[in-house]
Amino acid sequence: MGDIPLPAPPPETQLDLYRWMVLTRTLDDRIMALWKQGRGVGGTFSGKGHEAIAVGAGLALGADDVVAPMHRDLGCYLVRGLTPERIVANQLGRITGVTAGRDANLHGMGDLELGIIGFVSHLPQSMSTAVGAAMSFTYRGEPRVAMAFAGDGSSSTGLFHEALNLAAVQRAPLVLVVENNQYAYSTPLSQQMAIDDIADRGAAHGVPATIVDGNNVEEVHSAALSAVAKARAGGGPTMIECKTMRMLGHAIHDGAEYVPAELLEHWRRRDPIDRYRKRLLKRGVIDDEGVSTIDKECADAVEAAVEFAESSEWPDPASVERGVYAP
Amino acid sequence: MGDIPLPAPPPETQLDLYRWMVLTRTLDDRIMALWKQGRGVGGTFSGKGHEAIAVGAGLALGADDVVAPMHRDLGCYLVRGLTPERIVANQLGRITGVTAGRDANLHGMGDLELGIIGFVSHLPQSMSTAVGAAMSFTYRGEPRVAMAFAGDGSSSTGLFHEALNLAAVQRAPLVLVVENNQYAYSTPLSQQMAIDDIADRGAAHGVPATIVDGNNVEEVHSAALSAVAKARAGGGPTMIECKTMRMLGHAIHDGAEYVPAELLEHWRRRDPIDRYRKRLLKRGVIDDEGVSTIDKECADAVEAAVEFAESSEWPDPASVERGVYAP
Amino acid sequence: MTGANFGFAAPTAEAAGTEMTYIAAISEALREEMRRDGDVVVLGEDVGGSFGGAFKVTQGFADEFGDRRVMNMPMTENAFIGAATGMALMGLRPVVEVQFADFITTGFDAIVQFAATNHYRWGAAVPWVIRAPADGGISSGPFHSQNPEAWFVHTPGLKVVVPATPADAKGLLISAIRDDNPVVYFESKPLYRSLRGEVPEGDHTVPIGRARLARAGTDVAVVTYGAMVHQAVTAAQTLEADGIDVAVLDLRSLKPLDTEAVLELAVATGRVLVIHAANRLAGVGAEIAALIADEAFDRLDAPVRRIGGLDVPVPFSPPLEAAYRPDATRIADEVRALARW
Amino acid sequence: MTGANFGFAAPTAEAAGTEMTYIAAISEALREEMRRDGDVVVLGEDVGGSFGGAFKVTQGFADEFGDRRVMNMPMTENAFIGAATGMALMGLRPVVEVQFADFITTGFDAIVQFAATNHYRWGAAVPWVIRAPADGGISSGPFHSQNPEAWFVHTPGLKVVVPATPADAKGLLISAIRDDNPVVYFESKPLYRSLRGEVPEGDHTVPIGRARLARAGTDVAVVTYGAMVHQAVTAAQTLEADGIDVAVLDLRSLKPLDTEAVLELAVATGRVLVIHAANRLAGVGAEIAALIADEAFDRLDAPVRRIGGLDVPVPFSPPLEAAYRPDATRIADEVRALARW
Ligand SMILES: Cc1ncc(C[n+]2csc(CCOP(=O)(O)OP(=O)(O)O)c2C)c(N)n1
Ligand SMILES: Cc1ncc(C[n+]2csc(CCOP(=O)(O)OP(=O)(O)O)c2C)c(N)n1
Ligand SMILES: [Mg+2]
Ligand SMILES: [Mg+2]
């Protein structure tokens, strides 16, 4: 985990990784602010701290690949092409949102044109769905890969194990990204499981697993690139355990008083975006002006999205029964 | 697995292990014969080949311990004190059966007085139930242990992993006996999982796992004794993988034509009862006359049970709605 | 009364377009669809290899279509139904066998939470079929005899069908496979090899959502589905001697329900008996009875009566199961009472 | 309209024997039973520690009763409900919190296949309670708004209760804990902190299986439960102006159902409206309507009508959810129609 320094990706990729992380954080912060101002609808989730995982893994996929992100993976939805407009509109329950007001916050934000499978609360249903997508690629002889995200909490569920086992025995082209953010809601790892690394769960199914620093975007990206390449080449599934920390509460209402302040402080110093900015500045891939430009671009994009969403129509109540069935 | 010769248990224990295995086999054979003669009701299962596991593990428990056996563990029900009478009557749907005609074959054959939890088809529900029983022992500070049985097929289910994880994180006094009999119905291990040993699944949850020859009753018994002692002493759960072979079809109707003849032949030569008889004869713990006596006793007991069961009353249809709820 | 009641071992392939068993019609439908459409794949426990499924519906399929199209699954219903959803999202048309309908609960989340809600939430279709061998009456005990259809009828986003004849078994399975929505297809185990009937050759489809008048009649209407259709017809034949002319409506599809056909018959007869083998309490029959009692209120000459299983787990022992389960005798008695009302 | 609608953060402990919120009554009942009986243990996701559950029902419990009695569970509903069954078999009385009723499906097998059938099969009692925070109307979307009670009413061997008032929330929870059978206790999230009421101090039990007349009336009877009781009472008040005298029956217990109370009221009024927030199709209301339409057939002056949720996943966006969900206005309209019949 970060012992051997990785070769840096090309500068363009570095900028991409950085830019998407900043957009993710900006959007995330803005959504939190909206809710705090009472302008939200229902509850919502922050993925603060998860940017390097969502972006680093998401950007490892090709256009024809498919991904099943979850509630902390705002960055992944973005890199796959969901616009901030559609995302904010979704959170506000508007007709212009990804689910047109049908599903809440980041739930159900799927779009098959963009290779995104929408998730359900019942965790981690997305994982078995991604395995099935991967099996369909093998069946059809398509060189495509499916990526699933799962949390530490999810890694104890039966479905996690069933899905991983199925992927292994079918040698499905699956990349599983485990976001170990130390907590499932208020429950720390020590009360969830008696192991140190979730990567150990790979051995139960014959799935190779690596552990990466989930706050180091290049490390995540590099591991994801390898796993994707391996899966695409017929090498079967890989698990990547990303160690990170959920920097806010479980959801908007949760103050997370149960998290020790030192733990948060420890991870705050390892903020994925701050670290990467410093690194890029040091490497000369970006300068202060470049940083400001990206900040500004992201802020503008997010502002426009909020404006778009808030001025979007509510769904027509008369449409409520529409769309339950495919025609 | 059988490399270091184990010290033999006391002669009395050896005879016990042998006697219960013979009773198990005799009863099993007799039930199969009944069904072949068209005297059965519904379907039924044979545990042929599993005798050393069911008996060896079952006899490692104390009177206050609790066990959740399944459909191949006839021997375990017997050693816990269910009489052949009640067992055959259950299989024949009579009022004198363990479930009084409510449940089929070995299903639901529970009796809390005897520390047996009845199982349901939905595998492996018994496992989580046993974990809960074990947790109740810890909660009450009782020095009791819960034992669960599960098959290779069950080891891929989500519930298996959830239950094992729960046992681990709660340090529950659980002994899990995995009966790896190479097949789940018609499906060989190679199509169920991508690992060689089910014991590897322990590592996913921090549960120590040992592998034993499931056709060597002393090996099973010894491993179970250690695991039970450890659990009782507060050492948490243990998994024991017993390698064996299902010697007949999945259930009475299944000819198991999908099993290679050589595989069966290989295991036939390792029959747990034949092997143990030879061993006891060689050790002088038993002589030919002793063998005949046991055979005769078991045959008589089983014959009496069949007679009892077949002459037992059918349940009264008017009672069909009775007993759904505890009063 | 052994597993042979399911005819576990008997062959399922028969010459097309002839009289055949209910189970052979299922096999035929599936085989024909797989020949027609390479997107149709089969998965489930023990469906592959030389074995071909607990009931042999897919016997010979692995030989014909290959192991990648007829996939043996580990015993993990939640995962493999979820995987079927993933395949369906990618454009395949998976047909999943749950070994017994009783085990469908193990994959409940994958069905009711994900697959069923998917199109409503984000507009992506899930064109799978789950084949679920259901029903009892053959001493299989509480876990191999269940009729869990009510749970799925109550779930928005699913379709639910229950064929009662070989022809419908074929026609509804083909329609279910071609439908772009998740369809739960309940098979009646007691009919598997005991029921034979004419089955149209080739591309025979039965529209999902349309009931079938199994028997015309003017005095009392019996509304039912699955194996109970045959008990009802038997009862109706008996009742000829009593001078009672009984109509039997075979619903075939429970979701969507053919409310028009139900109400038409209710109005025509004014006396309706609703029957299913599933336990009566809060079963599908309650919906049908409530519907009729509401919409045909002033056309009823007698209360809408229901017969169903008792509110107990399906008991194993034959005398108990017989007491649990509706049959032609109880149906005839109830129809007589309605006719006299 | 944030998570604060559930009052995630507000305190739940209040002085006993006073007016208190619905959720405080739940906490109080549980706390009192735990003080009374050392066999009562609590388990579920996030119920322990300083956190005390997603809705804070068990806040302070870990401090008072210790970590071994208030157990945080990994996110594994099937296993921990199964474990509760094992504890119950050993004589404990576990109270399980599923974080939202929507997640009860993840433990479906443990409930409907094992716990529910256990006593019938081999005579061993399973005295657990599952607390399931249900219902919507507060923009929580398809997976935090469900009302899955129909599935459990259809399952033999369970009891199902749904309190509508703080007093019943306490009384039914205490009764459920003392009951020797598995009881699913559905809580109405929208009432948690919006509803206050008198709650008897101390050992207050409410018998499971007995309805409560929430409002007497002679013209039309509304039969309902949970949060809809209050919508019905509101509608009834409105309808006074129309000169329609509406009775409201709060079922409280769905299994067993107080059929006597239901039928008595149906006979007394001759006009019945059945309401629930769960989707109407094949919901519990169908059973109630079918029951009334059958047993009170010749005493009805109008058809038994039902209002329920639409046959769609509970939609998130407020205008859609409002269209999905019954409310006082729709109830009043329907009652007027019935009164005019
Ligand atoms: C089956 C199920 N049970 C309970 C919940 C409620 N719940 C939502 S998120 C969550 C914690 C998830 O933890 P983890 O997988 O670590 O993801 P994180 O939120 O930490 O990113 C819980 C318990 C759920 N979504 N699904
Ligand atoms: C959840 C579930 N799905 C399917 C079945 C049907 N079934 C009964 S036993 C069995 C195979 C079990 O294999 P294993 O666990 O290896 O036990 P074995 O029969 O080999 O002893 C299957 C698939 C079941 N009982 N439960
Ligand atoms: Mg987490
Ligand atoms: Mg096996």
C-alpha cells in the first residue's frame, strides 16, 4: 500500500483525475449546503473523502464498460457522463432528474447509454447485477468489463459473498471496488467483522484482492486499470480494497458524533484532493492559476446545475402510474 | 489430514462411535429399502457415507449443548437421543413422529429437550439459528456450545457467510461442521466454487478452520472435541471441514448417474464403517462376535422402529390447524 | 407416494404439435425459444449438464445449446436472480429456474426490490422469467409445496402467470420470455406428468393478462387458476347431476389480472366462488373477491365465497395435507351452497 | 423536508405516564420490559452504543443495559433475524430492529420460512419481536417508505401489529414482547414525532387481535390502521359538516384480525371503506373487504370500497408521492360517495 512509488500517469490523465475530483467535491459540498439551507428534498448522502475511489476507479473503465456505483460514488456518476444538472435535479425530485422524480438522492441513477446501473438501497444488489452484466459479456464474447462498488458494511452481507463466488466460478470480467470507510452508518469495523482487511474475503472465493490507499487517486486508478485489463483479457474477477474514511455523517441528518475526532483529523490530513493538488503543483503538472481555473470551472458548473435543477418542473402527478412496465 | 496418527480414544468411546455408526447405517439402509418397496411417504434422504461426521461430531457435545443437524445427519439425531421409532414414524408421517406428521423426512426433527434444533429446507437457516443459540449462551454466561452442520453447497450461500461472520464478531461458542461431500444435488464442487478447500472460507471471517477426513470417525471426533472445548472456554467459533462423499443420490428418487463411477468406487473403499470395524478388530477393541452382536442389536432396533412406525396412527385431519401458534 | 410423483425421472421431450404433458410443453416452449433467439439463456441449480434440472425440464439442453447457455448455479438464489437482472439489463433474456417455488424467498430482494422497481425508477427493462415449480398435494411437506404467488401479485412491477394446461404452459412461457418485464411463471407440480393435452405446434403464444373460460356455465362461476382449475372442472361435472350449471374461469395471469373477464362472468352468473391452493388468508383470492364484491355489487345474488388453503404451513402427512388443501368435493359443496343461496 | 422529518435527532425519553410522542412510547415500552425481564435483549443495525438506532429508539439503552444486551449487528438481516430465532428457542425474548421496514425482505427467509413455521412443525416457540419502521409520506423514496405488512399477514405462524397511537405503541409492544410467537411490529414513521398522546404509566398492555374504535359513527365505517387512522379521523371531522357520521375502526392487529369488530361495525353501518397506505392491489384491505362482502353480504347498503397506495413503487418526488398515497381528502370524497350510494 503505497510502498513502491507508482510511475505517474500521463499529465493529461493527472489533470483529468484532479479535475473530476474537484468537480465531485464541489458538487458534493454544494448539495450539502442546499440541504442545510432547507432547499433539499428528502435525505441525501455525501461521498466526501471517497473522491479518489469514485474517480480513480471510474476513469479506469472504457466507454463500453458498465459500472454499478452506490451512494458515495458521486464522482463515478460524473466521470461516466451524468451531468451535474441531471444529478442535482434528481436529488430535488424534478422531472429533469435522472429518475424523473421516481427515486431519491443518488438511488436509481442509472443510464444504460452511459453504462451505469442504478442502485437500490438493499445493499449490495448492484454487485450481483454487475456480475450478471459481466457474465453476459462473456456469453456474447464481448471484450467488456463490469465494475461494482461495495462498502465495508456490504462486505459482510450474504449477497456480497454469493456474488463474489459466482463471479469467481464463472470467471466473470468483474472488478469489485470495496470502499472501506471504517464505518457502516454508526457501526465501526470492529463491531462488523473480526478481520483486519476486507481483502481477506477474496480468498473465500478464489478472487485475488489488493489493498490500496483509497485517498491516493493514482494508486486507486492504477490498481483499477490493472484489474480492468486483466478482466478484459479473460483473467476473471479482482477485488480492490480501498482504505478510506467517510468524512461526514452517514447521511445529511447524521452528525456522526460517534466517530472519534482524532480519527477524522487523521484522515483530514490525508484528504485525497488536497494531497493530489500538492502533488500536481510539486510535479509542475499544474500551477496556482490552473488550480483556480479548475475551481472556478467546477463552481460555475455546479452553480448552473443548481439553477437548472431548482428551476426545473416537478413531475406531473398524473404521470405517477406511468413507467412501471416496459411497453 | 490424517498425517499424524491421533491417539486412540478410550475403548468405550471407540465402541460408542462404532455402535452409533452401525445403527445409523442400518436405519438409513432400512429407510431406503422401505421407500424402494413403495412403503414410504413423500421423498427422503440418505446420509450414507456421512456416518462418521454425524456421529463423530455429534458425540463431541455435552448434554446441555445444542445442535442443528440437517438432512444427511441421521447419526447426529440418534446420538442426541431421538429414537429410531420417532424418526421412522416421522418419515412415514405418523402422529408418533417427531413432528407428528407436520414436516417431511428429516426436516423439522427438532426437540429442545434433547438439544436439537429442527431444520428447514432453506439452507442453511440452521446455521444462523445455531449462532443465535450460541450468543444466548454467552449472554447468560452458560458454558454451553452450539454446533451447526452445513454442506458444501450451503457454504456458497450468503447466509453461511453472514452467520459465520456474526459468530466471529460476537465470539460465539459455535462449532461449524462442514460436510463437503463433493456435490450439491447434481452440481460438482468445480461448478459451485473456485476454491479447493471450503476451510478457506473461514479466513474471510477470522474463523479458524481445520480439514479432516470425514470418513475417519476418530479424526472427526477429535477435531470436534477440540473445537467444542475451545468454544466452551470462550475461544470463539471453529470450522471443521470434513471431506467425504455422498454415496447415494441427492434424495431417494435420484440415481446420481452424473457421479463418475470411479469417484464412488474410490470412496467406497474408504467407507467409514468398514474402515473403523477393521481398525477396532485389529486393535482388539472388538471381536467378530462383538461385531455380530452390534449388527444384530441395530437390526432389531430398526426392525422394531419400522414396526412401531407402520402400526402408528395417522394424524387426525381435524387437528390440522392445531399448533401453528404457541398458546 | 415418492419423488416419482413429480415424475423426476421421466422424459420431457415429446414430438411437437401433439398431445403432450404439461411439463413437456414447458420444455418445448423453452427449447423453441432458445432455438429462435440466441439471447435466451437458462440458469439455475442443476439445470445443466446431463442432469437437466430437478424435474428434467432442461434435459438435453446443455448438449444442444452448450454449457455457457445452460448454466448450473451455486445454491445462491439471491445472487443468481440478481445476475439474471444484470444479464437482462444487457439485453439477454434469462430464464431462471428456482428449484422449487418455495426457494423463491431466498431471492426475494433480487426480485421485489431490484428487478421489479427498475423500470419505474430509471427506465431500464428487465426481461427475465423465473420458472417456479409450485403447489403440492403430493406429500412434499411445508418446503416443497408452497404457492407464494400472492407476495408477487402485491409487488408493483412484476407480472405473474400460472398456466393450468399444457397449451397455456407453452403459450405463456413463450409470451413471458418475449415480454420485456420480469415475469414470475408458476408451474403446477401436481400437473407435471399427470396432465396431458393438445399443444399447438411452433410459435404459440398466449397473451399475458387474458383469462380463459375453461367451462361455460350460467348458474355459478368458479374463478381459479393452476391445478385448481381441474378440481373445479371435476366439481362442475359432478354438479351437472344436481342440475347446477357451473362456469369455470381459468385466470392464467394473476398480474395483470383480466378484471374484465372476471367481472363479466360475475355479472352473468351473480354467484362466484374463488379458489386457490395457496392459503386463503390475504391470498390472491381476496383481491378477486373484493374486486367482484365492489364492482359487481348490485349484480350479485350471493356473497362471493372463497376456498383456499388453511392458514397453516402446508403439512406433510397425507391426511393433514388433504385437510389443508381444497379439492373437487369441497368445491362442489360450496357451489351447491351458493346455488341454493 | 429532510431526514429531520423522521426526527432522527430528537430525544425519545420522556417522563412516564404523561402525554408523549409515538416514538417515545415505543422507547418506554422497550425500556420497561428490559428492566422487568432480563431475557429481553435488543439487536439490530446501529441500535447500540451512544447512537441508539437510526431513529434513536434505543438511545441510552447500551448505557443502561450494557453492550451484551443491546447489540449492534453487521448489515446482515437474514443472519441476525435467524440468530434472534436461535436466541428465542433458548428462551430469550429478542427484540430486533430492522432499520427500515423496507429491509425486512433481506431477512425474509428467516422470518417466513423458519421462525413462522417452527412451532407448527416441531412445537418449539419463537418469542421474538421485529420492530419495523414503516410507511412514508415524507419524501423518502421507494426504499424507505414501504408498507410490507400484506406479505406477513399471508404467512401462517406470524402475528402482525400496527399501532396508530402512542398508547397502543406502548401497549402492543409490551404485549408483543410477552407473546410466545414471532410478532412483526410495524411502526408508522410519519407519526414518530408528529403525534403525541396520553400513555398509561407502567404495565400497560394491549391485547393482540383486538381492534379499537377510534371514532364512533353510524353512517359509514372506515376500517384502517397505522397513520391512515389519523387521516380517516380528520376526514370524519370534515364530514360532520356534510352531516355524515363516520365511524373509524383502528385495527391495531392485522394478524390475528379482529373479525368480530370489523363485521359488527360493517353490519351496524352497512357502508364500509377500507384504507391503507400500502399498495391496494392484493393488500390486507382486500382480505378485509372480501371478508365483509362475504359475511355481511345481506347487511350492506353499498359496496365495500378500498383506498390504498397505487400499484407502483413508492415514488420519491413530493407531487408523485402525494398522488400515490391516500389522504384525508380522498378519504372524504370516497366516504361521500358511499354515503350517497
Ligand atoms: C440490506 C440493507 N440493510 C440496511 C440498510 C441501511 N443502511 C444503508 S447504508 C448502511 C451502511 C452501509 O455501510 P457500508 O456498506 O460500509 O457503506 P457506507 O455507507 O459506509 O459507504 C446501512 C446499514 C441497507 N441499505 N440495506
Ligand atoms: C435456499 C435453497 N435453495 C435450494 C435448495 C434445494 N436443495 C436442497 S439440498 C440442495 C443441495 C445442497 O447441497 P449441500 O449443501 O452440499 O448438501 P448435501 O445435500 O450435498 O448434503 C439443494 C440445491 C434448498 N434446500 N435451499
Ligand atoms: Mg462503510
Ligand atoms: Mg454437498
